Amino acid sequence: MERPRHQGMAKNTYMRWRLPLVCLLWEVAMIVLFGVFVRFGPEADAHWEEEKQELNLTSDMENDFYFRYPSFQDVHVMIFVGFGFLMTFLKRYGFGAVGFNFLLAAFGIQWALLMQGWFHSFKNGKILIGVENLINADFCVGSVCIAFGAILGKTSPIQLLVMTLFQVTLFSVNEYILLNLLHVKDAGGSMTIHTFGAYFGLTVTRILYRPNLEQSKDKQGSVYHSDLFAMIGTLYLWMYWPSFNSAISEHGDAQHRSAINTYCSLAACVLTTMAFSSMLQKKGKLDMVHIQNATLAGGVAVGTSAEMMLTPYGSLIVGSISGIVSTVGYVYFTPFLESRLHIQDTCGIHNLHAMPGLIGGIVGAITAAAATEDVYGKEGFIKAFDFTGVYHTRTPSVQGGFQAAGIVVSLLMAFVGGAIVGGILKLPIWGDAAAENCFEDEVYWEVPEDEESDVYHMHNPDKPASP
Amino acid sequence: MERPRHQGMAKNTYMRWRLPLVCLLWEVAMIVLFGVFVRFGPEADAHWEEEKQELNLTSDMENDFYFRYPSFQDVHVMIFVGFGFLMTFLKRYGFGAVGFNFLLAAFGIQWALLMQGWFHSFKNGKILIGVENLINADFCVGSVCIAFGAILGKTSPIQLLVMTLFQVTLFSVNEYILLNLLHVKDAGGSMTIHTFGAYFGLTVTRILYRPNLEQSKDKQGSVYHSDLFAMIGTLYLWMYWPSFNSAISEHGDAQHRSAINTYCSLAACVLTTMAFSSMLQKKGKLDMVHIQNATLAGGVAVGTSAEMMLTPYGSLIVGSISGIVSTVGYVYFTPFLESRLHIQDTCGIHNLHAMPGLIGGIVGAITAAAATEDVYGKEGFIKAFDFTGVYHTRTPSVQGGFQAAGIVVSLLMAFVGGAIVGGILKLPIWGDAAAENCFEDEVYWEVPEDEESDVYHMHNPDKPASP
Amino acid sequence: MERPRHQGMAKNTYMRWRLPLVCLLWEVAMIVLFGVFVRFGPEADAHWEEEKQELNLTSDMENDFYFRYPSFQDVHVMIFVGFGFLMTFLKRYGFGAVGFNFLLAAFGIQWALLMQGWFHSFKNGKILIGVENLINADFCVGSVCIAFGAILGKTSPIQLLVMTLFQVTLFSVNEYILLNLLHVKDAGGSMTIHTFGAYFGLTVTRILYRPNLEQSKDKQGSVYHSDLFAMIGTLYLWMYWPSFNSAISEHGDAQHRSAINTYCSLAACVLTTMAFSSMLQKKGKLDMVHIQNATLAGGVAVGTSAEMMLTPYGSLIVGSISGIVSTVGYVYFTPFLESRLHIQDTCGIHNLHAMPGLIGGIVGAITAAAATEDVYGKEGFIKAFDFTGVYHTRTPSVQGGFQAAGIVVSLLMAFVGGAIVGGILKLPIWGDAAAENCFEDEVYWEVPEDEESDVYHMHNPDKPASP
């Protein structure tokens, strides 16, 4: 159904040649680069049959596939259904939420396989990939999905692709600095994914500030069923977060521990979120925005420390605090950010990812600094922090310092990178919509006739038969 | 949007201080108790690196995490998405269904980790937890989700939290009596989860009988899209039930067998449900209530016996019968229970959990009594029923008797416990809604403007009032 | 709510005795046949405890359950939620889409366990089943779900059950010819599942051609929320397709490789689909039909070759092409098929399964023909194509020829089988609806009152415009 456009609309949102061009050029580039660089890692290559014998492996079970594939699939669901549906809460932006998230994530994982591959899996001129690379690519794209949350409804698909291209690149550089140069632990990505992704997105949305956004204010809310669709996203993120935080931990006790810590933190977070959601509303009613988002802060906030000996009660404490901080953020900070700092944060990623991400980085630094051989066991201690090779003399307190440095580096990368990328996205060539057409699928999507069509409404004799 | 309240509304449903108080006090209690009692089990502790060597384990794969984590995640989905969305069928109670289920389950799993931990994982003053404890906590909370189905739409969140607190406690005691004192097998929880949970919930709803509930009768039905949301819940419960029944079975053939038996039982159940749904309706049309619920009875009814040598055809028989019983229950028993016994059972848990749970207990007793060394093999026989230690002389027929005793104990615990807890919930301090406001999200939730808002409706003043 | 029927309706769609009769007779037959034939395979039987010792297995992890169960559950979700919800895009056929898919799949897996069991798992007069049989049964039923897509909305549940009965039989015969007689590799089923299933369904819908289908044209479209429900199906199919293609591959590197190839192909497919969806629409807007369907073609098109050394860049190429072919198909071929060839293809399975399935078969033949010992390693080469026993002299190019023959056989089986089954379904005894009642749930389902009921509308003229 074509609705009359407001007269103010002057922007050119015509995608017909621009979007296909970007997608096709990109895919060709990927094919060429994959052709030159990407090959199967040893455990996915048909030569593994021989390698197994050389390594004296007695069972196919030793293939990393079986250690990580179930977690990979859970992470995959989080990226595509979790983030995609979480953002369908807007009443008329469901197609854009789930569809553009699909587009940018499919675009991003290919580039992430290359970028992260060059940094971490590059051998003899080839990038050798396996299931762990797939998980890391999903992780990297996760940070883009987070940033998408800040600019949801206000950007064209081309802007999203351009942002993905740059953000994946910056993510990989930042990740390399943290994991390889600073030798920081961050298995669940409190710093690399959440802190970086969220502050990057917030910086971008600041640069793209739209002073007249109140023109589309009527579309910034939810309707009853869009809130239920969003809960699908929420629950899948919540349920699978233990897989997220444990997916790339060391085999054995570390994966096991990560899952338990995350499970505990998330459970606690639900209770404090519900408590503050009710407490901060005059009538004491619960707000779906908080339930959909702040309940997840507990997963973010143990992202760095989940694989450490945080302990179950430590996880409960971290989860409880992050639920409170996040809910308070939705009630007080988000309006403040918009009115004072001109940061328009559609999904409130500041509350769900930025602040909990910082908490996660800090908790990780403290937990690392407090580590002792007594708590971890002699071998467990070395394994947990990989205090081997040139790092064999590093002490926990030094590790804690480097962890803290990781937070600062992530923030700097996010602010500087976000400012540059925001500037690029501000160019008037990417086809974003006018302020009065934001949060509206019809700009970029063929939208079917309304729910209340003649088919099962009928009864209106004046309404035209078809859109 | 605030709609004018009916004048009859006199009850105080103001949650602003009560709900936060309960949640926060509870979470503080959890943190203290976890701090005192809960630690990582050996396979999740960083000392595992050393323990592995002592136990001569050659592979990280021997960590229980890899045996159970995929099933754990499936069970987790069943509890939060399965039960949560199954209950969204009501036209105006979707937020309450999925949100309160989320709240009570997150609340309950923490308490279950403690309660079950004290009974089953307590060593040297500490509860040592691993992935199996997480599954068991989800199981325990599953019984609360079942009971929630009976009182759906008629209780305040505080009532639900109070019920969860008591029900988890009673569940753990009942489970201890069955598994440890009677030495009963019940891996899929036909008795401990379904029979106990359902009869507990039915007793509670009987005590909370609301004579004027027909005042909210117009809200007790579904709408087209709410039925589709409910099917998300149904299908996830149906698909993952093989994981549910096999999640805590012994490693190896027992887990494998449980999954197969459950798969077969559920497949058969769908066919008999469809048959009776059509047969019992005058016009021969299928009823979504049956498809959403009775198709799951096959999973409940093999909960005890799935890990035994029930055989695939035995599973088909049990599944077929339970589908019939459950569908007949929806058509004939539910109205009878309400009109004659004053049991108002919103979701029909009597049909989906209570009767199939009893069937499951009985089938389990028969299957156990019929076990022979020939069918199980000498070692398999001992392993399947854990006829070791003080139980090494127990015979199958004696085991069958104890299994039957387990049903009786579960029923008694449910009736007595449900009566007491129902009495507590009847106190006029918990903020439940008046009869005319039942099944209505607006009592406890901020509800967005209607689907048919001005945004994409545009105020056609000629539109007739109802279709 | 009963709506007035059109006067033209003359067909008898009364299901009350026919549907129950078919379901119950069928289930009894299944119980008898399972009783005679089906037993637990060695790894699911309680005797495994002894067998383990004979085979010198040191760990329960060697049970096939742990190699395949996570993939099985993903496949299970694809069949029931993936296909079920993908088809809910129609505005008034959501119950039929998800409900009839549920019915036919539950019906089909039982028969598939028998049919495939007789061909592949028959030992000493018994069919011995394990987790791989469950996956294969799901696969077989997947081909029926595909065919269902062509006739969606135009057939009665009895017709669907009859079709399932025959199609599962034909599928099993075709699969036996391909895998056992031609010794063809097809782990992801490009030929056996997609090519066969789609051309079978297209033939059936051709035979069932309805000249007056434009009478229900107003119901053939989607509404806003039905498109979002369909995206749930799309995303679960897309995310879990790596599990689909790797589920029954050899343990170890082959499963690992299949997942990676499929992941890459699907990612590329999304980009080319988006590009062509925008390019082929006059206004450059994206079409949800393409996003919901063509994005999946990449999974179909590597179904045969994913477990081979296709390489990641090869997968990107295949995925890119299949996305283009599929999207072009939706825009140009589907209307052509309907107007010229009288093939009414409700879901466009020609574009999503038939053409990509053919591509998949061809790519598989080429990849097999191009295989060398250098690329696979000496042992890997033999293992990958199972060049053992009577096949130990087969060369890659001969294998390529047999692969191509597999495509032809699948097509022939589909056309001949589809024509016969279509003829059977044309008999006027199965209760299908008149043309004007197609795509309408009310024919076979109890449908609740409309979304816009008086309950939460009430048309309060004083209602403020926004909350």
C-alpha cells in the first residue's frame, strides 16, 4: 500500500542501482580474496585422515568441530535471530530490523573471516579456517549488530554496509592489539565486542545527529505484537549467552566454567531488572523495553571474566549490578544522552552494551588481578591466563593492568573510528531517508497491505480492494 | 495507553514497592547463600587440569560439559521460549505469559541450584555445581512453569514468586524422596516434574477459585496471531523433548535410547491428537488448543521410561494413547473440572501434564517391572537401574513397585503442598487483580498503543465497530 | 467466529470422519510394523555396555549420539519450525502452514524410519535404528515439506497425508538407487531431497491445476506480521543449514568441512539475493519474498558438494550464483510457470529448491570429477568418496558421471512419481476446498475471532491518540 508521502521529503532513497552495485562488487571482491587466501584448516581438510595418525589421535572426537560446533550454532542464532528480532520492537520497522541485520551480518562475516584470518590464522600465505574462525567472525559481526542498534531506523542499507566494512576492519585491529599485543583475555568480548561496538555505534549516531527526528516520533514506539516479536530475540540472546561466552574458551574446564558463570549472572540480572523496572515507573508497572534489554546486561558484564574463577556468587553480584545499571540507564541516561549530548540511541545500546561492557572489562581486570595459584591450581593458573613463552613471568596484578589498558584501547578505537566512519556516513550519497520517514519500512521495502485489509476485515465498502 | 477501569475494580494491584522488594531481597539472599555454599564442581574448576592427570583422562572430551551441554541448551530453550511462548495464546496476556515465565524461571533456577545442591551435590560443606546441576535446575523450574499454566492470567507476579519459592523447595524434597530414598528412575521427570507440577498447580488454582471469572471471559480466548506465537512454544517443546528426556541419562546408550523413544512417542502423539481433535468437533475442524498442547503429551508420557528398553513400538503405543487422552481431556474434562470441581485451569495442564504424567509414571513402573537381563544384557541391566550397593539385590518387580510408590508420593506432595501454598497465596496482600481484570496485561505492564493505531490506520471514522 | 460462506462453495471439506480414520489407521499400521521390524541399534541398546568392551572403546564419547545429536536437533528445527514458519507468510493460512507441516512431518518420519530402514539398516530381519536414522527420516520428510510448498493452501490434510505416504516411499527408492546402486555422494541432499522433492511437488501441482484460482487471489499475499513470522522460518533454515549439510557426513574433517562450505555459500547468497531483489524492482525496493526464500538457495546448491573439497571460495561462487538464479526465478519464472505451464507454485519451490537443487547436483558432479589425491590426500581421497570394495577402482571422472546420472534418475522419479501421485490426489474424495476458499484457514480450522475484536478495541471515541 502506497501512502502519500509528506511534502518535506526531498532525499533520494532510490536504491535500485546503488545497493546492487555495492553488494555485487563486494561479493566479487570476496570471491577473489577468498580464492587467493582462504583454505580449510587442518581439521577441516581431507588430509586430516593422515594428520590424525601423525598426531596419534585415536578418535575423530578430537576434531575441534565437536568441541565448538554446538556453541557455534548457538552464537549464530544469537547474531541472526537474537539481534535481528530484538530490534523488531518498532511498530513499522520489522522488515528493516531483521532484514538489514541479516544483510550486514552476511556481508560482515565474510570480511571478518579475512581480516581476523590475516591477524590470527595466517600460515604460509594462506588463511586456514575452521569452526573457531566461524565463531570469531560471528563475534566480530556481533559488534556491528550492536552499533546498528544505535542507528536503527535512521540509515540506508548502503550506509549499513559501509559501516560494516569499516567496523569489521577496526574491530580486527583492536582485537589484535588486545589479544596479541597486550595479551589480554576477553573470551566473551566485553571489551572487544560490547565496549568497542557500543561506543563506536554511539559515536556514529552522534555524528549523524538528526535535529528533526521528532517528526517520526509516532513511529518510534512499539505495538503489542512487535513487542512479542522482540521477546523472541531477547530470549534467544539470554538463553544462548552461556554459549557465547564459552564458545572460544579453552577446551575442558574453561568452557564449562564460562557457561556456569554466565548462566548465574543472567539469572540474577533478570531479577534486578524487574525490580528496577517496576520501581522507576510511577505506577509500578513493568516496561517491556527493560525486560527486552536490561535482562541481557548480565551476559555482557561477565564477558571477560566468565572463563576465569569468578565463582557463581561473583557472577550473581555482577549480574545483579549490571541489571540495575542498565535499567537505570534506560530511564534516565537515554533521554539525557539525546537531549544534552545529541546522541540518538534507538535501541539503547548505551544501557545494554556500553555500560555493561565497561563493567565487564573492569570485572575482568579485577578478577585477573586477584588470581592466585591457590585458586586455579599451578597448571590451571598458567593455562587460564596463558602465562607461557614471553609471558611466563607476568603476574596477575600486571595482567590486571593490561586488562584495564584493553578497556582504554577499545574506547579510543571506538571514539576515533566511530568519528571517522560517522563522517563518511554523513556524505549525502548513501540514500538515507528524511527525518519524517525514519523508522518506516516503506522507504526501502515492498510492504504488504495492512493487517486490517479487506480480506479479513471486509466490512468497509469504501476501502479499495487491493493496494 | 490508559483505558478507563471498570468500576468494580477494588483490588490494589500496585506493584511499585512490593515487587522490587521481593526481587531485591531475594537476590541478596541468593548472593549470600551462593557465597557460603556454591562452588564450581571439579570439571568446571581450574584445578581440573591436575585432576585430569590423576584420573588418567587423555582427552578434554571426557569433561561432562561435552556430554550434556547441547542437551542443556535445548532444555533451556524449552523452559524460556517453550513454556513462555506456549502461554502467549491469550489475546491480551502475551507480556505476562512470556515475561512472568521469564521472571519466575530466573528466580527459581537460583533457588533450585541451592535446594537440589544440598540434597545431591553437597561435599565438605560446599555445593559443587556443573552442567548437570544447571539442567536439573531448569527441570525443577519446569515444574513451576507447568503450575503457572493453571493460574495463568489470574495471579500477580508476587504470587508467582512466592509460589516458585515454595514449589522449588517441595520439588526438591519430593525428588530426594523418589530418587534417593525410593531409588526410583525418572530421568525425564514424568513423576517429579509433570505429575507433581501439574497436580500442585491444579490444587493451587482450586484454592484460588474465582467464582466471577466469567467477567473476563472475553479475554480468555486467542486471536489469530497469538495462536501463531503459541505455536512457536509448542514446536520448540516438541522438537527438543528428546533432549529433555535424555539430558541427565547415563552417558552413552541410555542418552541415545531416551532420545529415540521420545522422538517416536511424540511423532505418534501428533497423529492421534489430530485425529481426535477433528473427531470431537461437530464440524470436524481442527482446534489449535489441541494442536498446541496435546501433541506434547507423548513427551510427558515417556518421561520415566524413555531411558529404559521401552522399544520404538512401545513408544509409539504410549504416544498414541497419551495424545488421545490429552485431547479428550481438553474437550470433556476441562469444562467438567471448572464447573463441578471449581478447578479453573487456564492452559489445561490437567490434560497436558497431569494425566500424561500419570501415564508416564505407570508406564515407567511397568517397563521397570518387565526388565530382564536378557533384554538389557547383564551389565546393561545393572547400569540401567543402578542395581549396585545396597540395591544390588533389588529385582525388577520390586523396582516396579517402588516406581509406583513414587507416583503416590508425588501426588501426595502435590496435593498437600498445593493446598498449603494455595492458602498462602490467598492472603489479600499479594496484589492480584479483580476478576474482571484477569487475562489482561495492562494491570502489571506498560502496554503500547494498539496494533490499530493511528500510525498505520489513520482514523477511518466510518470503520464499523466490530467485524 | 463464523463468517458467511460464498455461495459458490460446493465441495465437501468435511473432515470429521475421513481425517481421524486416516490418522488412526495409519498409526495402528505403524505400531504393528514397528513391533515387527524396528529395534534399537547397537549404540542405543542397553547391550552397548558389553559391546563397548568387545570393540575396545575406551570412552562413551565414541557413541554416534555425540557425533550427530546436536546436528540432528538443528535439522529437526529446520523441518518443523523452519519449513513450518517459512510458509506462514500467507495472511490467512498460518494455521494450515505450521499445523499441516507438523502433521505431515510427524506422519512421514515414522514411515521413513521403516522405508529407509529396510533399505539401509536391515539386519537379521530387524531394522536397527540410531540417531543417524532419525536424521535421515527428517531429511526424507524434508522433501515432502518442499513439495508441500508448491500446493500450500490448495489441498486438504488428507491429500497431504496421502502424498506423504507415496512420496516417502518414492524418496526411499530413489535414495537407494542413488546411494547404493550408483554409489553417489549426496550428504546434503541436493539431488535426493531438493531436486526430487521440488520437481515431484511441481508435477503434483501441475496435475492439480486450478483454473479459477484467481478467485482467492486476495488471500495469496502476506500481511506485515505474517511476513515477520515467515522470517523466523527463513532464519532458522539459514542458520542451521550448515548442520543440515554436515549431519550425516563422515565423522571428523568431513563434517567440519561441510559446515564451513555451507556457511560460506549461504553468506554469499544473501548478498546476491539482496542485490537482485532491489535491481529487479522498478522502485529499487527489497521484496520480502526474495529475502525469505532466495537467501536459502546457497544451502541447497552446496548440498552435494559441501563435504567435498569445494573450498571456501568455491562455496562463495556457488552461493552467489544460486542467489541470483533464485531471485530471477521469483521475478520471471514463477509467473511464466503459472501462466504458460499451468504450474501454480504457492511458495516458489521452483526457485528455492528445484533450480538450486539442479545446480547442487551439477556442482557435486564437477567437484567429484575434479578430485585428486593431491587435494584430498591418499587416505582422505578414498574416504571422501568411499572408493572401497567393489568401487576401489572407480576414478573421479567416472564418479562425476555417476553423480550426473543421479540427477537424471532423481528427475525421472520426480516426474513419473509426481504424475501418478498427482493423479491419485485428483480423485474427488479427499476433501479439498473450492478455488474461492483456498489459502483460507477457516476451511479446516477453528479460527478465533479477529485481531481487531471489540475486546481491545472498543472504539472508544474519547481514546487519546497516543499513550
